Amino acid sequence: MPDTGIGASVKRKEDFRFLTGQGRYTDDINRPGQLHAYFVRSPHAHATIKGVNKTAAEAAEGVVAVFTGADMAADNVGSLPCGWVVNDRHGDPHKAPPHFPLARDKARYVGDHVAVVIAKTYDAARNAGELVEVDYGELPAVAETGKAQDGSAQQLHDEAPNNLCYDWVLGDEAEADAAFAKAHHITKIDLINNRLIPNAMEPRAALGEYDGGTDSFTLYSTSQNPHLLKLILCAFVFGMNENKLRVIAPDVGGGFGSKIFCYAEETVCMWASKKVRAPVKWTADRSESFTSDAHGRDHVTHAELAMDENGKFLGMKVDTTANMGAYLSSFSTSVPTYLYATLLAGQYTTPVIFANVKAVFTNTAPVDAYRGAGRPEATYVVERLVEVAAREMGIDPAEIRRRNFIQPDQFPYQTPVALQYDIGDYEASMSKALEMIDYDGFAARRSASEAKGKLRGIGFSSYIEACGIAPSAVVGSLGAGVGLWESAQVRFNATGSVSVFTGSHSHGQGHETTFSQLVAETLGIPIENVEIVHGDTGSIPMGMGTYGSRSLAVGGSAISRACDKIIEKSRKIAAHLMEASVEDVEFDAGTFRVAGTDKEKSIAEIAFTAYVPHNYPEDVEPGLDETAFYDPLNFTYPAGLHICEVEIDPATGVTEIVDWVAVDDFGKVINPMVVEGQVHGGIAQGVGQALLENCVYDKDSGQLLTGSYMDYCMPRADDLPSFRVGLTETACTHNPLGVKGCGEAGAIAAPAATINAITNALGILSMDMPASPEKVWRLANEPKMAAE
Amino acid sequence: MYNFNHHRPGSVDAAAAALSSADDGKILAGGMTLLPTLKQRLANPSDLVDLGGIADLKGIREDGGSLIVGAMTTHAAVADDATVKAKIPALAALAEGIGDAQVRNCGTIGGSVANNDPAADYPAALVGLDATVHTNKRQIAADDFFTGMFETALDEGEIITAVAFPIPEKAGYAKFANPASRYAIVGVMVAKGPAGTRVAVTGAGPSVFRLGDAESALSGGISADAVSGVSVAADGLNSDLHASSEYRANLVSVMLRRAAAAAAG
Amino acid sequence: MPTVSMTVNGRAVTGDVEGRTLLVQFLREQLALTGTHIGCDTSQCGACVVHVDGQSVKSCTLLALQADGSEVTTIEGLAASNGDLHPMQEAFREHHGLQCGFCTPGMVMSAVDLLNKNPNPDEGEIREWLEGNICRCTGYHNIVKAIQSAAENMRG
């Protein structure tokens, strides 16, 4: 194995610029004559906008313009669309109330955009923002997921009676009822999947610039998918030709889903840059990130699992209410449906599953995909149910999982919830993880903890995810408004280096390294000669971006296909140069050889010939530059087992994670170092959800109570342990690389493992996240309190 | 931030003069609370009088059985100071636990004390150790200094110059930090000093308070066991997203035992 | 408008600022040293950490005028003038202590200050020290490893 090829932990190519302060993030970019935008946001969770008086603000020092929803309406600027149509249980499409970039009639959450001030400096814009007089008519607000439909709640949108976006089902309810009728035991749980705020460390930012000479725009944005942003803005929001907008997403400081979506601020900056004929820049401060980034999770669920006397799963029923927030963000509708209920089979042979999901509007920030998007919620339901079932049935939690695992010889395995898993070996991950954690030694470790006055617990999470998103025809049949293929252009430069243009976007994932490894090995060239270009719609073929652990499985496959095309074309040129037939020319490690002879040409020589075609085959075009689009045949199904061990101080309720073992099957791995880093980060976010993070709105006023790091508890270094990570491998059967994706696994697996460990330590069945010290303290001392 | 005039006087007298001549002047010490407040536009002072240029206000010295800590001495300087570590290790440990490393490199004892955040650590140190606050006008006993939530006995324009801590025989501090902000949800200082045994609690109430029951329980000797029966009522304690008053009451008992154990050594 | 003078990465600089101008604004906007980032408004995330007179501070919570006359080092000034990375930068690269890179400058500057004060920290001390630096990508695992490794290399 070459030390830079597939399977090597190559040090990242992108690190030098980040480590020396030479990264170039959106806020680092400034354009001549640039103005600054400040958004006037609603202080109320729900209010009619009776009028906006801009006079004083417009007259303030440094102010160039003040705009409201009425100004955008006058320019026929459309609504920010939701790109996935979910049909409800009657076959009707979801309710899609408009979401205007600047509110027109009503403000529907605290932080909703009501007006924008454009001024020469940020301070001037903000000063003037305080002078914009908005006449609000306050309305009652509903912030709680479980209360949106209780009849007394104020309705947010005329288009959505009783705040219902859709009532959706998957599976056969009658079959599920029949399975439950035969059950020996039924385990029932009620769960809340707590609402989270993504908190990428780089706040969102946008810089819109209009070029009057060509009547075209450039938008710099913190986007995970610049092409998709361009498509949405042109086709749906502005109704303009796509050739008139270039979107550049330069270095992006983390996304985790929150930078997929088309947001009001970037839309307004772009639009306003033409109104004021100057570049318009906006950078969120962290408070704005808290109030106006799309949030994640926020489910209320009741779930039941039917079993026979041996703990074999007979059927599952899941009833979930999912909070959409005040408006539908770009892909919000798909998250609690096709990215959630389709994963409820988990790693198990549960033959019948029925899911009912109601999506509701509330006076809170929009909710959309956040690391894992639906799949963490599904794994949490399944793995909490299984854990509680094990405890109720008196079966060891590892054993009950084993009894229900899909076996290696059952693949491809059709689940009752639409997906067909191509491959996996769940027992392999389990046995490796049990060995790594020393499961047999747990009893002794628990006794040792007890001797110190601590409670010790162990928890499992056998997760599965569907990623490598996604076969276009499949998602199209389910309502997606776009195809989910990926593009790649591999361009040999004349002197032998290679530029790769990918529609994937890296915002921490290390594509510049991993993709370079792939290209270097496939084409047999030094890794230093490969450059990965991403994030600029002006230079890259249309692509779909990065989310859903899709970059390597889909984007990498596209690169692989483009490399194949390069090799095939080069083979023809090589055959010509070496006066051999194409069939006799072999390619290995960057060199073409005529079989059985000592004739050879390096691929760099071929590239030079392609651009200087003095001696060249007649039927071959000059140049060596190939584009491929790859549409996956199926989702990929990474899976594994995470085991968490905790120690609890009953005096304070503080939970310490004392050990964490993760064994994951991501298929083939290109760069183990990068993969492990992704797992670590995912676990940290999952543990954050389980122990620390919680987005709280005041249930009456709808004010965001956790609007800064003073109250929203981010995981810090001293909240987490070092993790022990292991891999197993079953290669994905349907993409050329055999890869599955690794970005979301940790966030999907970790919450259930953590809560299973804590409830195990406390000797209880259930508790809601986050397991804050006070909550744990109460549960640890409940029997004592009751006895007193 | 709204704009303001920045002054950097070289002496306390010059600072006092700058303050008195400003329309709405405020003192800038370490800025760890004031600057975030200004960034959020929650205050709009006309002038900031920056004490960072006054050399006299920095440093720690031992004087007649007390440690005198200059008002502009940073938390990091207190935590790292050899004399503090030797004479009042509990004070060094408390300073070491304030905020994070960068906050400790800027935040000052004078600024913290003058702000009297109910969740700050230093008020427990001052009251628990029976300290005296020195200002440009007078000396104020810690018991009289902290008058309520974000309120102190300081007059308009009065500048803290130092805090004098009598060196105790024993002292210990235990803190339960807010997991998000890292301020004290509850902090307890237990000390046996020249004036007897004192127990001060921060974080739990609107302002730092002494715990008489605990002081009595510890009067015969400092140990965790001596306070094992001491509890406080939840009534009147702070209650927020992170900790109810009932939980805080529990934490006072737990931190009291841990502080007593630390003091006992 | 007041004038501020300081030495930044070994270079004497002077600029006109307002009273309210933060050090981070002065560095980013006037000196175009955009390696120092702003990630929050409550002085908690640490993306803005720089050294002032050898101490790590949050440049978003320090007025430029407070740093008047000081020696300031930012991430841009950490590597040797010949381009060789500082051992801490090298260790972050070697151990994959960064992903998106946004928290990285502050994280590295904070870690350098730790080793200045404590050349041989254990894992717990490193994790405690990093209380003021939030990373959303790495789960801190590799950051801790990088700092341990840098400590070892710097001790020689």
C-alpha cells in the first residue's frame, strides 16, 4: 500500500492554511464599496405586523436603505421553498404556507426577519435598526411540540388548520395490530427527542454583489451546497436565469446540516445588492445563530414493541409528533418521514412496523436536518425500546439484540419500512465491541464504583443509518424536488498535474485529502499533483453538495467514474503512441504498457500528448478532461455498536462518561485517520444531546431561553472522555468504491447508548434527555425521597 | 457596541477625576463582564475609565497577617502566586476555578467584587475569609460590602484599590459549576481565621450569604462529618433552567461537606 | 479618533480606532489578519484567542486601546519566519486535531499558552485548560492527543 493511497492515514492537505490563519471563510472576504446589513428581528414569538415606520432609521447616519417585506413583495421576490413534498395519509401534499425572506403580515417566531437596514458600517446599520419602528399586534404563541394541536393553540398559518403540516403513515396498521395481538409481552415507552441548536463554530454569513455591467450576481455564502442554493434562489425565489448567479462557498467552518438550507439573510443580501448597487455583507453574531439557524430534532414519540416469549420482535408501532417550527425550512418535511420512519427496523428482523408522524407548526425557529437528520431520532426510539424490552423481559441487552439481528446470509434484506439493506454483519461489530469494553468485567467495575459511592452503568446502541443520499428515482418517487446524484470533473493539466472539480463541499470533512488519495491511487500520480476544487458554481459542474454522509459514497464514486473515463481515453492515446491495439494496453500505477513488451508511457506523458497532439489518434479529441455524474443505486447502510459506560455521583447527579467503545462498519475506508475523527466528532454531538444540550423556549411567551453559550450547554473538552474506536468491514455492494459514509454515525449512535447507560446505572427504565445533573440527582434519590 | 470615550489614567486619583467629569462614566477593570454587556448593547456609558494603566493596583503582598491583593490583579495572577498558594491555598484554588484560562488572564478581583454577580466565586472568598475591601475613600468589611444582587456598598465613583485577606488557619472552597456558563451554581467557602469559623455561600442566593448553622457546627473543629447534618431550606434560593432551588439546597449541603473536607486538609 | 500602537507578530503597527473597537476587529479589519476568528458574543468559544504580552486572551473581549503598547501574537505569527510550523501547529496536523479549521487558531494559541505554563500536562489538565475553547467538529479527542504530543516534542 503506498503511503498516500487508499487506506492510508494521510495527513490533511488543507491543514496548513487552517493552522497558519490562512483559511478563507466568508467573513474574511470583503469587496470594494461593501455595505453592511443588520436585520430587525421580531422580539415577539407571534404578532401581526401592523406597520413599519422606517423614517427615522433611513435618516440615521451612514444608512443607505431600509427594506421591509413590502419592498421585496413589490419586486416579486418569492417564498423560500421547501424542496420535498410529503404526501399525507390521504395522499394529499403537506401544507406549504409561504415563508417570505422578510415577513409580510405576521412575525411567527422570536428572531423572524422583519426589516433590514443597509449601512456603511455594521454599527451604523445596527444603530439604525433600533430606530425602525414596528407596530406589532401581539398574538398568543405556541412553542411546545405536544401543544401545537391541542385546540387551544393559536393557529400560525391560514393554510395549515390546527397547525398541522401533515399526518403521514408508513407501514400497515392492521398487520401491526395483528402482530401485537399475538405478543407475549409489549414494551411501551414515551420519549422526547430534545431540540438542539447546531452551532457550527463559524456563524452563518453572506456577501451579495451585483454586477450591473452583466446584470449578474455573485453570492458568497457559508453553504454546504452552493449549487443547490443557486438553484433554489434562481428557480424558486427570484425566478431568474441560473447563468446570472454565481455562488461561492469558500472555506466553511462546520455545517452539520445547518448550512444546507436557503436562508432569508443570504437571499436579502443578494437582492439588496442590486437595490443599493453595492456589495452587501451580513455575518451572524452568535445570538442570531441561536435564534435563526435551523434547529434540529424536537420529536415527541410514543412507541411500542411486541415480542414473543423469547424476546423475538414481532412488531413495532411508533407515533411521533415532529416540530417544524414556524416555517418549513428547505428539507424539513423529509426529516421526520423518509429519513426517520424508514430506519425503524434498525438492525433487526422486526417483521411488521407501523409509523404515524404528525408534523406541526409552532412559534419557534424552523427545524430541519441536523447531523443524522431523522436517523438519530429513529435509532433513539429503536434502541431505547430494545433496552427497555430487555430489562422488562430479564434478557441481557446484548443477547436480546443478537436474537433479533438480521443475519449475514439474509442480505440483501428488505425491511418492512421501504429500505433494502445491501450488506452488513451486526454480530461482528457486537462481538468486537463487547471484547473491547470487556463486557464480562463490567460487574467487577460496577462493584468498584459502588465502593466509591458511585453508580455505574453500561449502555448499548446498535445503530443503522441510510446514507450515501440518494438514488434520484427513489427520492423522486417519495417527493424530493431534486435528484441526489453527484458530479465530478477530473482535468489533467498539460504538464501532468490534476485538478478535480467536485460538487461535494468540504466544511471539515477533509475532502481535499481523501479525494486526492482516491485520485492519486486511481491515476497513479503523486498526491501532491492533485488539487481538489469545490465550492464555486462558477467553476464546477452542477453538483448537489455535502450532507447525509454522501460525499465519498456519491461524490467519490463520481470522481472514480471520471478517473475511469480519463484512463480509457488515455489508453487510446497510449495505444497510438506505442503503436499497439487498445486491447493490448494495460494500465497500472500510472503507467500504460503494451502487454508482453517493454513499451510503456506514463499517464503524465499521455496528458501532455493530449494537449500537444502532434502525434495523435484521428478519432480522439484533444485534451484530457472528463466529467462524470454518479447516481447511486441504493442508499448505503453503515452500522455498528457503540457502548457507553458511565459513573454517576448520586450526591450531585453528575454523570461522567468513563469509557466509550465504538465499532463501526463503514465499508471500505480511504483514510482511517479522517474516519476516526468523524466518529469522534459525531459521538461528541450525540453525547452533547444526551447530557448537555437542550434548546428551551418559554412555553408561554415563546422566548428563546437558551440563546447563548451561557445557557445552551455545548460539550467542552472536560465533558468528554477519549474514545476507543474500532472498525469492521463489509464492503458496500453497489458503489465502485465499496464505501458507506461515516459522518453521522456517532451522532446517531451516541444518545441511546448514553441514556441506556445512565438508566442502567440508576436502575430505572427511562428518562428524557438531556440527563442534566439535577434530573439525574432526582432520579438517583427518588426512592430515598419517597421513603422520607 | 455603542461608542464611548476611552480613558487610561495612570493613577487612581486621575481615574477618579476622569470618572467624575464624565456624563455617565464606568470603570473598566478586566472587562470580562462589562465588555460582553456592552457588546449586547445592554449599557451605553459615555466614558470608560480603564484602570489597566495603573501599576499600583496590581500585585499581591503580605502585610501584617493579611494578603493584600491589588484590585487589578488578575485571577490567573492570584491562582499562580507563590505567596497565595502558601498562605491561602483555598484562595488560589478558587481563583483557578473562575471562568476559563483566558478569562482568568484578564478578569480582575476588583472587577469581580464590584460587579457582585450572584454566581461569582470571589464574593464567597471575601465573606468566608473575612476580607476587607480597600477603596480610594475607605475600607469596607466584606460582610458589609455585598448588599444585594449586583449591588455593593460602593458609592458612585468610588474605586476599589485592593482586597485584604486575613491569613486563615484553614480554608477550603468547593464549587459546583454551571455546565454551560461555568459560573458557580453553588460555591461554598469554609474558613477558620482570626475571627473564628466562617462559611460563605455564593451562587445559591441573590447575593453571597453566611451559613450560621454550618459555622456553629464547625466551631468545634472543621471536618466534613461535622456538617453532615447541616441543610438549608430551598425557599429563597435561586432557581433557573440549570438548577431549581431544591437542587441548589442539596448542592449547598454537598459543597459544604466538600469545602469542609478541603479545609480540614 | 484615538490612535493605538502595538507590536503584532513582531511588527510595529499603529492605527486609528474608536473607543469601542475590539482588538479582534483591529486585527481582522485594519491589519487584515483574518486568522483570528469570532465565534460568539459571550467570550466563551475561544475562536478569537491571541497572546497579549505572552498571555492568551480573548481578543473579542479586549478593546484595542487596552492592548496599546502591547506585544500581540496571532496565529499568523506563530510559525517561524521561514515557514516552519510551530511544534503545536505541527502536532495538530500530525494528530488530526482540526476539521473545519474555524476554532483552530484560537485552540492552538490557547494550547501554546498552556504549555508555556505547564510543559507536562496530563490529559485531565489539558481538558480543563480547554474549557474556554469550543470545538464542534473533533470531539476534542485528537486535540488532546495533539497537545500531549506537542508537549512531548517541545520538552525534547
